[in-house]
Amino acid sequence: MNILRIPENLLKSRPLSRSSWSLSALLVSLAISTLILLFALILFSEPTLARESRSESHGRQQLRTQFQNLPLLQPGSQPRSQSNLEVPHFSHPNHGLQSQAQGPIQPKSPVPGQIQPQSNTQDQPPSQPTVPRLQAVRVERGPTLDGKLDDEAWKQAIPFTAFRMVFPREGEPSETTELRIVYDDSNLYLGIFCSDSQPTRISANTMAHDAFDDEEGGDDIIKILLDPFLDRRNAFIFIVNACGARSEGLAFGEHSSLDWDGIWDARSRIRPDGWSTEIKIPFKTISFKPNLPHWGLNVERYIPRKQETIRLAAVRQDNFFNNAAEAAHLEGIRDLKLGLGITFRPYGTSRVLKTHTDPASTDYQWDGGFDIYKNFTPNFVGALSYNTDFAETEVDERRINLTRFPLYFPEKRTFFLEGSEIFRFGTTSTESFSPFFSRRIGLYQGQQVPLLFGAKAFGRLGNTNLAFIDVMTDRFQDLGLGRQNFFAGRVYQNILAESKVGLIFTSGSPTGERNTLAGVDLIYQTSRFRGNRNLSIGGWYVYNWNKIEAGRHGAYGFKIDYPNDLWDIVTSYSYYGEAVDPGLGFLPRRNVQTYSFGMAYMPRPEKGFIGRAVRQFFHELRFNFYWDLAGRLETRTISLEPINFQTESGERFEFAITPKRDVLPYDFEVADGVVIPAGGYNFTQFNLEFRSASHRPVSIDLEHQFGEFYSGRLHQTELGLNLRLKGYATLAINADLVRGNLPQGRFSENVFQVKADFFLSPRLGLMNYIQYDDVSRELAINVRFRWELSPGNVIYLVYNKNWEKSWDPMSRFLPLQERGVFKIQLSIRP
């Protein structure tokens, strides 16, 4: 498959205008920011802290009360106030479980299937809320997935309703949520009912796969975090919305990623009293450690119209849902059957390729290949891929680059995504430095290089996490490349409660030159700093062997991060030697040392008009410095956000001031024929941003950046319009418009994108992606039809076509290339 992408040399970043950010202006800006922060502290800090104290005390008391008031149910019994899971609606949020029991029940010995509070004498500091314990009930036959929750299996499960609100405030949720868990020999099942007092306002706007991420989206969703190996650092996440659209990925501490794709299933149904979902997770899909006393589990519900987050565990605002160390305990899972532990994924393709510039170039191709996965242990997997194909992968989005450094594009190919979380290294972001960047394999100068075969092994052995990948690419005559072998390995050891120490090794380069890298990292992480705060401290070092002889081949860095709800403070330093150029890594800016500091104060007002209108303020101040290795300043960026807040209805407003200094070491062509001379430039930019609530059927995103740019001025406007029709149809129109005016010349660059998706169900859809940019003057369309016959068995029909805009008198679009691919992929798991 040809992954469409504008080559980096076509969309280079280009600077513009000269301005001077005077010392007085900087001092005034800093003074304004300081006054705003002080004003916010005076207005909000004391009430916020008082609220946290009251909420914490109240939350612990309520949680203890709810556990005591849980009905004691034997498997197969029914709760007194329920029939067939028809949960009554409680008009007052404080009713909750109290309506299910007549009074406190004294603690008794555990009953099979009963939910028990866990003692915090060993694992939890006294200030922490009690960790919930849930019991999974074994059933002979699992439920049929239809979203109704009326199967006999659910009647044997123990209902859990002691969920807590985390946002907008800690305490009792406004709506009741009920969770039931059962399992059979092969699968884990979760049944969740989400009561809603206004079911007509439930948001279910998409049926697309992997449409949800870390950001608060526009749909009513349920998130499941599952840690079946109890390393308290990494976990699986499964996400389902109210119309049954699914996303899956991996969670690690503060963050998560949808890079991992697993075989699982879910069905949802909107009801007159809310919505419900049934989730089926095969044990063959997830890695797990046998004979554990419990698994880690967390469940989060998000109600977008209220911006309300409800959780099973990690119920403080400083807790992260993605942190497996905060998960509840799921007990009772034992005697699982994995079969042979083999997954065989054959595929077959039929292609038609045509180049319009050569009328005789039509080419018909038939091809096939396979992937084999073998579970050597329940949580360590080996994989072999022959004639690897990525026909179904969505094309890259086109972006305008106004810097002189390459942009980061995320990996989308399934073979490289599985196990990729183990390759996360050090404390740097993937956009600034990544020692292993899998897009260096099989992609070169914007073109796909054929993959002959690939082998990998990944997973966990005890407290050791391992991932190894070896890939052989075929010859590519057009680019002058011969067959090449690429290898990457990563090992890290879990230490303490949430920390790790590890090694990484890579070998290979897309150009065919010898290039090897080795590195070590150490990260101390805790969610118990000062009792219940998050803290991360880490460092890393790498050494790179390559063809560069002169200069230092080492790079290193450290980071201290205090990411919490009221205060988020981070500082980091990195150093990259002159000869560091990782062949399988991503390093956009070489031969530099960089320091950054960021601080955000984010109060949640509660009183007066502001408290009724604003959900949260985000007062941010960030510094970024780049020096050469001799200590001379290359780039300085100061970002100040005196106005940044989110409303109670979900809208977001932001105003930022960014003074910059950039010293160009060479003449910089910011656009065709527009060259900025080398030298130092001071300039100030301003940014205005508005985003409407994404849960509405119609939403808009507007961002306008203006001000000075090197020796001139720049205006960049990003427009987004999204239309949604109950998940069956979505239309997203985006435009990125750049206008530069410099003494060296004017320039205009634009990118237009349209996504039009149509679905009959989350398993059957047609996705259309149209892009045009006036730098390459190419119009491209990517059409993907996806029909999931059953989880893991999918039919794809993919069509791509490119046109080039001609500057002849008719201003026509002339066809360049088109391709059609029919692909069938199966998953056989004996």
C-alpha cells in the first residue's frame, strides 16, 4: 500500500518576520501573568483546597457506607430493588445504594461472589480511599451479546453500583451506574448499565473504530482498564460508546495509546431509562499472569453533556484513570483455557494499479501472506509475518510545516503497533526524540518499501518486560535500495511499586548504512507522593554508532514531572551530541541541548457567576530553550496563557502570547522563492482558539495565530466543522490557511481535508478521506470499505486516486495514479 504523504521537503517549515520582543514588553507580560495567578490563588485556591478537604473526608465516609450497605447476594440471586437489571432512577444523587438496603450491615466473612472492601493496612497509606474488591462469577455459558443485559448469566453476577464522581467534583454521581462481571472458560464478560434521567440527550455520534482517545470526547462512553499481570504500570484499555463503537489500546501511568489492536467484541443499546453495553474479552486476546490473587480493574463512565466523569477506582481528581496502580481488585478468575495459544491470520489481496501518465501501465496483482502468533506463556507472545501487507491502513494527514525541522507522523501499521508500548523509552516525548521509530522500517522518502518478513516477540516474564523485532525489507529499484535487515530490542525491569529501569538496542538504517544505538533509562514514578499526589522523576542515556566520525555520539536527559489536577509542573533537560543520528530513531533537531519548564495552575471555581459558567481555568506559563553544544542560544520560546478556560457546557476558549527568538544558522526557504537570511530574529505571536462542545451534533473548531514572524508577519487560521447524525453519518471539514508577508516576498499555503463516513453498524462502514494542498498541488482521495464479519475476520475494499492541478488555461485536475485493493483477513485461533 502506498501511504499518501506530502514529502517533508515539500512542506518544509518556513519562517517569516522580524519583530522585537522588548524587555519591557516581556516584563509587562510576566507581570500580567503573575497578577492573574495571584488573583486566581486568592479567589480560588482556598475554596478549592477547602472543597478538596471536605470532599476527601466525605468521599471516604460515603465509600465506606456504600460498601457496608451492599446487598449480600449469592450467585443466582436477585437484588431486592431490581428485576432483570431494570435499575430504578433516583431523583437525588445522594440516594444511590442506600435505597437497596434498610440499614448498615455488619461486616461478615466473605461470601462467594460478594464485593468486599479491602484493608488498607498493607498497600495503601491511611489517607487513601479503600480499594474496591469485586468478584467475577464463573458461568457455564456466557451471555449472548446484544446489549440488553437480560441473559441468565447476568442474573448470577453480583451488581456493583458504588461508583464515585471524580469530575466536576468528588462525591456522589448524578446518575447510577451498575457493573456485573462473569466469565466462562474462554472469555471475560462485563455488563454495564448506565441510567440516565434524560435518555434523549445521550450522545452517540460515531460508529468508527478507534474514534476515542485520552481527550474528553463527544460521546457517552465506558472505559475499561484491565491489568491482568499486576505490574501496576501497564494495562489494556477497552472503550465502548452508546452505539457500540469500540476502541482499544494500552494505558501507562498518566497516558494511554490506541496503538494496540485486539480481538474483542461489544454491543450497546440505548434504552428508555439510559443505555447499556455488553463487553466480551477473549482470554486469548489479552496477556495475563496465571494464578494471581486478583487482576487490576477500573471502569470509567463519561457523560459529555454534563462533562461528568464517574469511576470505580482512582476517585480523586489527582488520580489518573490510566494508572494501573490505582485500579480496583478483580478476584475469582482462575482455571482459564487458552487452547493451543496460536493465532493464524492469513490474508489475500487483489490489486489494480494504473498510472495515467503511462497509458500502458495498468497492472493486475494477486498476492497473499500471513501472520502467526504463538503464546509461549500466557503473557509472552511470538509473531511471524510473511509478505506483510498494510492495504487497509488509513493514509497520513497532510500538514503545513512552518519550522525547519521534520514533522512527526504516528505509526498506523498493525504489525508494528502490537507490543509498541514496551519500546517507550526515557522521559522525552516521541515528537522530540525516540530511539526506535518504527516508521523508519518499510517507509522511505514517502514511499512504501516491500516487507518480505518480520518476526517479533513481546510480553512479560515475571517482572521483566521484553520486546524484540526483526524485519527484512525487499529490494526497491526506484530508490536504489537493496535488501535490508532491521532489528530493535527493549528490556525493562519493574522495580518498587510503579517504577522501572531498562535497556534499548537498535540496528539498521533506511539508507542501508550501518547504524547502531544502545541506551539505558530509569524512571521513578509514584501516585503516593505526599500521600496522594503524582510524581515522576526519570533519566536516560543513549550512545549511537554510525558513519559520523567527528563529535560526541552520546545523548542524555532527565525530567521531573508533578502532574496533578490543581498544579501541573514539569521541567526537563536533554543533550544530543554532534554525532547522534539514530538510523531507526526519530530526532528532528540534532546537535543541541534543550531545557524546558512548564507550570499550570488549574482551579475549579465554585461560587458566583464564574462558578456557574466556568468549569476550570488553565493558567499556563512555559519556557523552552535550545542552545548549541557550545552554549549559544538558538531558539527561545516563552508561552503565556492568561486566558484559558472551559465552560460548564463544554466550550473551550484560549488566548496565548508567545514571544520567540530564533537564530537561523543558514538561509531558510520558508516557501517557494521566499528565503529568510541567516541571523537572529525576535518576534511575538498571538493565538486565539475556540472549540465548541464536541457532544453536539454540530461543532466547530477555530484557531487563529497572528503577529510577527521572523522579518515579517504571519496569519495562520485553522477551521474545523463537524456534523454528526447519530453515528450513522459524520462529516468533518478542515482547512489550514497560512498567509505570510515578508520583505523577501509573500506566500500562501493551504491544506483542505474532508472526511465523510457512513455506517450501518460499528462493523460495517464506508470511510472517505479527501485531501488537497496547494504546495504539491495534489488532490487525493482514500476510500475504505470495512466489513467485520466477526471479531478478527474482516473484508476490506480500498481505493486511492491522485490528481495534480494543472496551471493550464482550464485549471484542470489531471489524474496521476489510482489503485484498488480487495483484501480478506481472517483470524483462526484453535
